[in-house]
Amino acid sequence: MRLRIRIIAGLFIFFGVALFARFLYLQVYTGGQMGNLSDRQSAVVQEINAERGFIYDAKGRELAVSVEVPSIYAITYQVKDAEKTAEKVAEVLGANKTEILQKLKSGKSFVWLCRKTEYQKGKQLKALKLPGINMVLETKRFYPKGMLASHVLGFVNADALGCEGLEYAFGKYLNGKNGRLVSVKDKKGRIVASGEVEYEAPQNGYNLVLTLDEGVQSIAEEELNNVFEKFHAKEATVLVMNPATGEILALANRPNYDPNSFNEYPPAALKNRAVSAVYEPGSTFKAVTMAAAFTEKTISESDLLDCENGEWQIYGHKLSDHVKYGVMNFRDVIANSSNIGTAKVGQMLGKEKLFKYARNFGFGDKTGIGLAGELNGKLRTPDKWSGLSIYTVSIGQEISATPLQVVSLYATIANKGKLMQPMLVKAVKSKDGKIVKEFAPREVRQVVSAEVAERMMRVLKAAVENGTGKEASVSGLSLAGKTGTAQKFDPVIKKYSGSKYVASFAGFAPAENPKLAILVVVDEPNASKGIYYGGSVAAPAFGKIAKRALRYLERKEHDDIVRNN
Amino acid sequence: MSRGSQVDLITPRKKYDGGVILTALILLLAFGVVMVFSSSGIYSDYRYKNLYYLIMKQAFWIGTGSMGLIFFKNINMNKLREFATPFFIASLILVITVFVPYFGKSAGGARRWISLFGFTFEPSELLKLAFIIYVAAAIEKREKVMKAFMNGIAPFFFIFVIAAIVMILQPDLGSILMILFVLCIMLFAGGVNLYHAFAVGILLIPSAYLIIMKASYRSKRIQAFLDPWAYSQGISYQIVQSFIAFGSGGLFGKGLGKGTQKLFYLPESHTDFIFAIVGEEAGLLGATGVLLVFGFIIWKGIDIALKLDETFDKMLAVGITSWIGLQAFINMSVVTGLLPTKGLTLPFISYGGSSLLVNMMAVGILLNLAKQVRR
């Protein structure tokens, strides 16, 4: 009997061990999997949107903000009369009744009826007090200045993620981190009031303070609009930069778009041509040839060059000027934009030196402004140049550049030969105003000496005073700059087009004490009127922008002084 | 046998420590109260509009059970032996009363309860205890002829069949299997001829098969048991939800009260499947703890059986121990999918009045037996 009782005890031990093994299998081996299944059927996760950082201009004016707008949802099992409810909701929202009814009868306990609608509609619906119809405030991106600086700002898509521009490039600062509210629902879909609730507070995004000045931007946009519409151009770009710091004060392109309704525009309108498109800079690039020639002491301002009476044959190729010039000094060659004279200087320099200076001015490389989609431009290394290349490159052909690279070139001349890294964002600040990250102006390199830069300024000033840039001049203001009129290379006929031009003007103001470097590029001005020269199309806009922007900045500075006292 | 108090007076010896069993029982009851409250609160609030309705009832039954425990702890064992047969017959009659109109109560397709003063009682629970006492007494009476067939093993199965018939009418297969298992263990311990036992077993198999396959819900339970994940939204919904609950507890559980499976995902989460909630909220740690406490009670019970002198006492200790132990282990096996679903509660932890009361009475007898142990 005792033995048999012991056997019974043994069987219980065996049973117990088997159970323990089963516990181990279920809770340790399949535990994670079971945990997921359990969460999947009982957890209700509600995202709490973090507030996206705002974007301010240099003076603290709002360029992009997040506003709270109502989103309407239904808890379907709380809805009393689906027919009537759908009718009333549809009436207020201006939506389709059958669609709303379908959502209410979808069988889901929670359905969105309308995301991010107008404030007024939310208020009206709330007043109706329909059972089961609720609203929650969600944030929506709003650009109070509409189309202003749209290419700089970019936009935010439906998932509240930045696309394009700074919204994309500085997304990691702007986004913040969404919070979560995890609650528990029972099998019938009811939220359990006493259930374990997991709350993760949202972390709001950081604000951006730009170098952009809304006043300068407005002036630039207005003048760009005028020239764009007057010449029925295909595209146009304007850039205004503070040469001392590399800060961009204005950046605009045409065509452009309203980031509040970006999806109503064609993709081409979204492109930020200032950094994501390249063009042949043409005569504006002659400044590089001049910088190289002065520094290498190849030629000086008063040295004479034979401009071959407007036509010069090299390598079976005809180089021509728009006006037949004879013998001129180098200053006049640049001021009058003689291709033949400049090409001869290029030949004297040699391809290695020309390449070196182009490279040092930043051509063929990204400026590092930090926007996505920035292009390098095309600057081939000298070993890939043909015999003709030295002539064409020295007058700005056979190379391509972004508008930003070209304005940097002129800003460098204005800044006594120092190339500054272009910048758009001054600082990243937390919502309570603490500085998270500050971007100081950064010198890239001294490209030419201050003395050479000064000499170049005088030549460029002559170009405005009595050269091709005459139409840029405005009374009471000394300007320095260079026109550019580049024939567009037509990929269809594989030749330079006879009717498609890029007209541009680049320079700085005031000439002796530069505050602004400005570039105006007009792509394919309608040539049927016979006006397509940079001097006629872009130069006047340059002059107007320079004058208005300087006046604005001076007054602004004056105002600031007054306010501080 | 000198079971007199004289010896006690001469050498004040240490009595067998029934206190540890009582401690283990209190541990289980206390943990059970926590788990019943955790698993029934929301259901109770929904069903009776009172969060505490079921836990208050449970508290009442623990009180009643304590009285039952104290009564049987102090009852004279000779009285119990004498009353074994009338107690058994009375229990049988009580089970039949569930079929008396206005007196019996049915739920879930089974007629197992009688209603008295607003409290329902399941007499088949009492029958289990009465059956064990009766079998223990009978083994003692037939000790000399246990090896025989007609006088040894056969009468026990005759009695079993009577009890089984009464219970199959309800139907209550779980309880029938339970008393069958306990009977087998007691007969084995009581020294029955193993060849005879084997022969009876072979006779029983076809009838067991018929009983199981007759009711479609039982054959479905077998299917659900064999491949639960294939029918996770159908017949094996409950066992799959039990896996999810038990498994999701992991090592340390979600925390007492913090489980989610009781939110109507797991049916019967405060009764037959409460152990799944134990696994969910207390993890491997809690589940193993409960297993070990039951193991401890079984060990102590077997130890008592080995140390007792009289056959009735021995058999009673074996019967009660294996009953509580088996019911606990089988319930855990059902919850963890080792055995097909059966309507069995987890002793002392599951919500349920009659089973709690009767189980506590049984522990009272075990504590009484502990007092008889000579050291």
C-alpha cells in the first residue's frame, strides 16, 4: 500500500513537471507572439500630433505656422439615427450624404467623417449635439503669406511630413515627435474607463529663424513678377544675398505655387530653380575669366585687345560679338561684353588656370546650402576639354551652373574676394525661444585678393555706367554688375538655338560698399519682340530690386535704431 | 490501536503540522480573491451593474467554506466513517433534486444547480466528497477481499455507475471523469488486483467513447483541442483566447488587474479559465507559484496518508489529496491546452460557491486526518 501511494505521488510529480514545461512553452517561447495578439485585439492607439515648428523670417515674421483645425469623427455605436445624422452632418460639411451614411454603417466603431475642416463647420456641428458625432482639434500647416517664398519653405503633405524646401530639409527639427495615448477596449469595442492607459506626451517641433527678409523677398517677388509677365518668359529666378555673410535675403522662382494648396499645381511649379536647375551662365561668367587674369597678372584693365571687328574664326568655329568692335582695352571688353576679347584673355590664361578659378568660386560643386535636390552644375576637368573649350568656357559656355552659384560668384567679388557659404537658416529655436542650434556665417575660402576684387568692382561698375548693363542703372545709386545673354542649347537640333535665350544680370550694390548681391535670371523671354538681351530684360529688374531693397533695409535699420532708444 | 490522549500527556510530542496545509490554503484563497476580483469586476459591473457583486458572493462562500472546514476538522473520524453511507445516499438524492421543477436550475444547456434562498448550489460537488468518503470506508471494510474481482473491484464500479448515471442526466461529464479518476487512484492505493483494474478499463473504453461522441459539443471540443489555431474564430475560440491570455503574461505578467483578456475576450475568465488570467497578470512566476502551492498540498496530503495507520484514514487522505490535486492539474492542463476542455474549476481560486465550499470541507477532513498522525 505504501509503495502504491508513492507511485501515485510519482505520477503527480510527472504531471506537475509536464505542466511546468507547458507553461515555459506558452509564456516564454510563444510569449511575445501571444502578447502581440493580445495587444492587437485590445489596444486602441491614438496619435497625439506634435505641433510642427514655425518658420520665421529674419525679423521674426511668420512664414509658416501650424493652426488647430477640427476633424470630425463618429463613434458609430453611439449614433442614434444614422439616416438623420448623416443628413445633418452632410449639410454642415457640404459633403455627400450617402458617403457619410456608408461610413456610419461601415461596422467600424470609429470612423473619420472629415479631416481638417474649417473651424466654423466644426463649431456648427458641435452645436447640433448629435450623439456619436465628435470632433478633435488637429494641426494643419498654414502659410500666411501664400505664395511668398514658397520654394524656400516647401510644403507639408497630408501625413504632416515636410516635402520640398526647408520643410523637408529641416524636417528633423520641425517635425517634433508625436505622442501616443494607448487605451484598452473590450471585445465589444468599448473603451474601458478603468483600463491601463499609456500616455506619451508629444514633443513639439523646433522653430526656424531664416535669413530671409520678408520685405526684401516681397520686393524681389514683385519685380520678378513684372519681368516674368512682361516678357512672357518660361521661367525666372531671383536671388538676393548679403555678400558679407552669405545670408540669402530673398529667393524666388517663376513659375511658383501656393504651399497651402500645393496639390493644385503641376510638378514643374514646385521646382526650386535657384538650386535645382542649371543654365549656361554666359557673359556673367566672364567675371571668373577676369578674376583669373587679374590675379595671374595676365592682363590689366588698360591693356588692349583686338576684337576682330566682331568675327573670329577658331578651330573652324565662328566666334562673334553682338556689336563689331575693333581694338579695345580689357575694361571695355568686359563692360561691353565682347566674346572675342574675353576669349583671347582666356587663351592667354590657359585652361588649367581658368579651371582653377572657376572651381575656387564654387562652380561644379554644391554650395552646401542644405536644400535637397541641389545640383552641382557642369564644369568638366581640363583634360576633357576640346581645343575650342578654352574660348567657350571663358565666355561662360560649355559649362552650366545653378543661379545660386552665380550669385555666390558676385557676392564673393563684393565681399573682397571671400567666398561665403550661402545660408538660409540662422537659428533653430525651441517653442519657448531657447536657441537649439545657431548657424554662424562661414567663410569657404579667399578666392581672390581684396585688391583684385576692388579692381573687378570698378570694371563691373563701368559695365553698368557705360557698358551693356546701362539699363540697370538707377539714379543716386552706384551699381556693379554684368549682363548675360546665353543661347540655349537645343537638344532637338543639337545646336545652340537661334530663338531661345537665357537673359540674366548679376551684380551688387552699392558698388563701393556692397550690401546686396543680386542675380536675376529670365529663361526664354519671348524673343519675338526682339528683346532678349540680359541688359534689356534682366538689368532693369536688377536695378529696381537693388534700389528698393536698399531703401527698405536702410529705413528698417533706422526704425530699429529708433525702437531701441 | 492506542490513539489515546494518555500518550500525549506523558511525552508532550510535536503534533503533525497541519498548519502548513492551512497556510497553503489561505495563500490560495487570498490569491484567488484577488484574481476573481480582477477577472470578474468588469463583467460584474456590466452584468449586475455592481463591480463588487461577484466578489462579495465569493467572500460569502469563503465564509461558509470556512465554517465547513472547521466543522470537518473537528468531527470525530469514527462518526464520519459511520455516516459514510447515509451521506452518500443523501448526496445522490440531492443531485436528483435538480430535476425537481422550481427547485432545480439550469444554465448553459445543463441542469446542475438547486436554488435555495437566492443562493444556487451544485449538489454534484457534494456528491464527489461523499463518494470519496464512501469509497474510503468501503475499502477498509473489504480490505481482506480487495484482490478478488467480484467482491473486490466490482462493487466499486457498480457504485460508480450509479453515481455516473445520476450525473450524466444533468449532464456533468467533468464530474463523472473526476470521480472515476479518484476512484481508480483509491482502488490502486487500496491494493486492487491490477489485472482486474485493466479488465474493467477495457470494458469502460467503448462506453466512454459513446458518451463523448454522443454529444456534438464534446466531439467539437476534441477537435478544438487537436488543432486549436485552425478554428480560432470558431469552436476553439476559447482555448485560443486562453493561450493568448496565458502566453502574453510572459515571465512576470502584465501586473495584477492589468490584463486585457478578461474584457470579454476570454469567456469564463473568472471561473473555469481563471488560471489563464493568472498566467496573463502574474506571468510564469505566478502560474508556477500556484502550481507549486498545489504541489505542496499534494505532497503534504500524501505524506499524511503514508503516516496514518488506519485504512479508512489512509484512503480518505489519498482520495481527498488526489481529488484536489487532480482537479487543479487538470484545470491547468485544460487552460494551457494539454487536455480538451472540461467544465472543471481551479480549486480555491476560481469563482464558484459550491465547489469552493465542498473543497474547503475536504481540506477540513485532511486537517482532521493530520491531527491523527502519530509521531
